[in-house]
Amino acid sequence: MTISPAALLILLSAAVSAAPPLSVDGARLNASMAEMKAFGATPDGASARVAYSEANRAALDHVAGLMTAAGLTARIDVAGNLVGRREGSVPGLAPLMAGSHIDTVPNGGHYDGVVGVMGAIEVARALHDAGVSLRHPLEIVVWTNEEGGKNGSRALNGSVTAAEFDLPSLGERSIGDGIRFLGGDPDRLADGRRTPGEIAAYVELHVEQGAILHRDAVEIGVVEGIVGIRRWNVTIEGFANHAGTTPMDQRQDALVAAAQFVTTLRNIIADEPGRQVGTVGRLQVHPGAPNVIPGLVTLSVEIRDLDMGKIERLFDRIRAAGEALGAATGTRFSFEQFYESPAALTDQRLQDLVEDAATSLGLTSLRLPSGAGHDAQSLAPLCPIGMIFVPSVDGVSHSPLEFTSPAAITNGANVLLQMLLALDRLPD
């Protein structure tokens, strides 16, 4: 039987479309995850791999070896980031970038950041083993000091200042000394700065660090953005007086006013439709003696949401409520903002690609914000960003009890692989 060229082309096209998609080696990926536990392991099973520590540097050396085995050329950049690069087939195209971090908080867990690093390296391994070339270069980055201020990723957008070099890190070294310890050069940070257009897109795989995906049995989180954060110091001035001789109706108790304020703040945040959160995480009472009516209270207020305008509106309501409480309790409220981290929305096109990749793999997905900060925020001024979440069991993170299942880690890496392949095919 003779098959015409046109019919042969149809058959070949059908065979290609019926072929299973390229996938990662889940067993190899999770073995790599297990190997990382040895770096900074504590007797109680935690990870103490803070940035710029001996354990951090040893782990980076190990990861550099994994990058080389995956066909990447590994180097430490001026900010102390570990960068693995695989060249593309089309000269002049900007790189696709993926990665996360491997530094931990003190007494942290084994999944925060590491899933994104090992998942991205496994994607590079899968491409290397299959002999698949991308049109774009691929850069896998292990960002340094994510937990202590995102200095590594912020160096790319030029927001790290020289004043930060003398600041302490979470370990024993200053940030400047820590960068040098890893092989970087803080005096040359400007050399590593990227400009808009130099990166085609950045995608970060990460554990959710919340309980929504696990609670709702959803396999993949499509991150809509990384929430903005604003923080204020609130001072409540009353009048310190004798606790035994001052009648209840003559007191200007700053702590009573503070207690009512904390409850009022919670009600304002909870009554507003949406996913915003508000927290009073620090409270100090003065003079702090059992026989003295508190005359001064200082506390912190933090509000997080994807909409910076909503944060401002909520704060206006909270400030007005504080002033009203002050008038009612004979105290005075004052507010001073001391921190702001702007919201970073993920690219709508990249959100769609994450969702499409999950669907193509038969995985359930849900769009949701990230309530925690990530290195992707630092890349938002430079390129489109996307994030993929996988479930954190019971929402536990920054803890030795942090856990994400091997199947969930494999799912996330496969979504990352399919997403990068789709990104590579988009028109330039």
C-alpha cells in the first residue's frame, strides 16, 4: 500500500500530538529534595541553613554540581546568587528564568524555597536528557538571602543600597561580608543589574505556605500576585497612675484602649469583602508593673492585600476608629508608617499558562494570592512574572513540621516544565 506524502504528514502529526508530554523524573526530583536536608540539619530535624552560613555555602556547592549534571553552566554572580544557564537555539533572545532560594529561617523546614530550586533544576535535567532545545536561553537562579531581605533578587532591579551591607543577616555575618563569603562582590552590584526587556519572563515554583490548597484538596495554585504590605507603629498615650488608689471611672488606661483597638482592627479587616489580612503582631506595655495603670502602649499594625488602594482605605478606617477610641477612653492615638512592600501582580498571560498546563496534566487548580513575599516580587519591575503553588500540608511553614508530598512536588515541577515549553513557543 502506497501512502501519499500528504497522508504521511497527517499520520506523523497525529503521532506527535498523541505522544505523552515531556515530564520530569519525580523519583529523582524527590531524591534531590531529600539530599538537601543534610545541609544545616539540626538534631530535632529542622533546617538551619541561614543565608551566608557555612551550611548555605556547602549547599550552594552541591546545587552547582546538580546544575552542571543538568547541562547548565553554573556561576556565582556579584550578589552571591547561584546562576545556571543553558543557551538557546535562537541568538539574541532574552532568557526565560526560573528558581527560588535555599536559605532558611533559623530552625526552619525543608521545603520553603527548595521545592522551587530543585523543581527548576529537574526541568533542566528533563530537557537535557530528552535533547530538547529551547529557543530562549534558560537561567535557573538560586537567590541568596531571601529570608533576610531578598538582597539577591533585589540586586537585579537595583534596589539594594550600600547602607545594607553593614546590616546583620540572620546568621553571624553582615550582608556585605556574607555576599563576599559566597563569592560575590557587593562593591560591584551595579554590574549585575538587569533592565526591563533583558529577561523574557520569570517563573517561580513554591510551596503555598498556607492552608487553602491542602484544605480544599486542590493540586496547583495559580498565583494572582504577591500581596503588598504596609506596617505602622501605633502609640497610645494614657496616664500612668496607682493601680490601687485610682477609681475605675477616672483611669486613662492605655492598655484598655489598645485591647479595644486590636478587636476593632480585626472586625474592620474581617468585615471587608476580599482576602486582605490585618495583624497586630507586637505590643509593648509601659511601665509594665502589676501595680501601675499602663500609661503608654506601643503596637504594630500590618495590612496585606493585592490592592494597595484597599490597604490605604482600610487603614483610614482603622486610624479613624483609633482616634474615636482615644476620645472615648481619655487616651491619644498616633500612627507612623515604617514599612511598605508594594504588591506585585503576576502577568495575566502567565497565569493562563499555569492554568492551561495544570489542565493538560489532569490537575485541579485554583487562582489565589500569595500572602507571603517571594523573590518574584523583585523581578516584577523587569519582566512578566508567574508563580506556581503546590500544597503545604496544614499550611505549616517556617517550621520543622513543614511538609509537601512527593507527588505534589512532582506535579508542580511538571507544570513548570509545560509552562516553560509554552512560554518558549510564544511569539517574540
